[in-house]
Amino acid sequence: MIDPERIFESDFLRATEAAALFAHRWMGRGDKEAADEAACDAIRGMFDLMDMRGEVVIGEGIKDDAPGLFKGEKVGTWLEGAPQFHIALDPVDGTTNVSKGMANSVACIAAAIPRNGEENALEDIPAFYMEKLSYPQKVRKAFIEDPSLPISVEAPTEEVIKITAKILEKDIRDIVVMVLDRPRNEPYIDAVRRTGAKLRMLADGDIAAAIAPGFPDSGIDLYVGIGGSPEGVLSAAGLRCLGGGLQAKVWPRDPMERRLLIAEGHEKILDRVYLSKDLAKGDSIIFSATGISDTPLLRGVEVRGNVARTHSVLMRVKSRTMRSIKAHHDLATKTFHLRSKKAEVLLLD
């Protein structure tokens, strides 16, 4: 198999489409666990049909006892000679948003083929949260040319905004910065407001938001703040496909978590600044995301009668190809393979 990415990329797309469609059934119904479980079941079902040796290296359940998929889980048929994939995924990024019928929820998968001797093609960060900074390709190129520029997750947010405005040839007041609305992010929010830049806050789900600066037409110039570590790795994979940049640093929630990380031998990572290439390694990476509800990047699932419309992106690091895919699904005839049923089922059943 010369290029397994080309063979399997559409299957990963089908997996995020199925997750979005099944999670969408729970939109606004106040049960985020049920939405997550439905999405996981749909993804597992799709993986069961794929002739790959897949291993979930970054999965669910770390922060909120989600129903799975979990780190270490083997997926695919595992036929002899089948290509190996390391998989990071979030079947529903923004479960609270789905349960409340709010915007900004997506289904995401990053799949990477490990290089020879590589333990993890997608870095598993042993902490709940990371400080993150993501920016567009033009800013990343400027930073590569001059690493002394204050484009760093450790730099003051005001300085990052000012240099970004200069690089993008914009007034500071026209720079749009997205931040996850959490008490822990108040310093970032205050910093954005002090500069006079435009602030956009989101209630939950930071993968789409962190990737947004990589899309020229997203209207988002920067993403800053503290969010989930697994989401940071998925965002890094997406930004590598787009040519944008991400920096991240472990953020212990409290002294107890810091002491635990040190006791487990992770002291060295506490001061490390990760780049996107450190979190998502190599060039054999596929990224697929499908909107569940509307995000800065993707429209959510639309259902009219028996027809559902999904909006997805499918990207590869190797080719830097980004496909925007709008699919129409006839729910009266289209079936989905679910792990729980071990069979093809109609979404309408």
C-alpha cells in the first residue's frame, strides 16, 4: 500500500460525519453523556469496518468520565499487513454545548502513521490542561524567520497581539482574538480588552476555535488561553495541515497536580514550550472534523425531513490539502454501522 493516507482518509471522514449525525439527535436535550455515547458508538462502528491496525493514543474520559473511546483501545480489523495508525479523537468537542443546544461543537479525529521506532506520533500530555496560543501561517512564517519576535505562549498577550497586527498589516482594533470563557482565562480576557482588540468568547469546545486562525476566511486571528490538553494535540494536527502555528505549555490546575506530575517523572515537561510539530509529529497525518452545531469553521448538522446535511473539513499534512465537504444524507436509506448493534442501522430508527 503506497499511500495508506489516501486510502483511509475518506473513512475517517465518514467516522466524524457519523459521530456528528448521531450526536446531533441529542441537541438541546440536556444529556451530554448520551450525545457523547452516541458519537462514540458511531465512530467505533466505522472503525470496525476499516482494515487498519489502529490504536487510540489520545481519547476520551480524562476530565469527565466520558463513555470512551479510551487511550490504549485497539480499533480496526488488525489484519496482518494492515497499516498502523495512532489516533487522537474527540467524538464531541463541546458536549455541554450540544446538551444546551448551543453553537460550537464538532466531531474530530486526527490519525497519524508512526515513523519507525516512534512511540507516539501524537503526543500524549499527562496533564489535564495546557496554555495555548495559535496563529495564522503568515505569523508562523515570521516567527520562523525571526524567533526573537514575541510570538510565544510565554509572552504577554498584549505583545503577541501587537506583533500579530504588525505582521498581518492590520490595526490592533481589527485583530480578533478568541478565548474560552473560563475564570482561569480572565487574565487573557483582560489583556485582550486592554489592547483594544476584538474579543470573541466561547462557552465550550476549543478545538475549532484553536484551529480557526489557520483558516484565512475564519475571521479569527489568534486563539489564546487555557484549555484541555487532548484538544491541544488535535488542534496541533489541524494547524499543521493548514500551515498555521500552535504553541502550548502544561498548566497544572493546582499544587497537588504539579506535585503528582513531578512524582510521576514529568518534571521536565512543566517548563517546556511545545510547538505543533512536537504534539503532532511527522508528515503522515490526517485530520477530519464535522460540525455538530455551528462553529467559526463549520456549519452544524442541518436536518430537513429525511435529508441531513453535514459540513466537514478533511486535511493532510503531507499535501497541505484542505477539502471542505458538504454532504447530503438520505436518512430513509443510508445506514450506519454501530458497534453496539454490530450491524447496519438507520439513523431514523
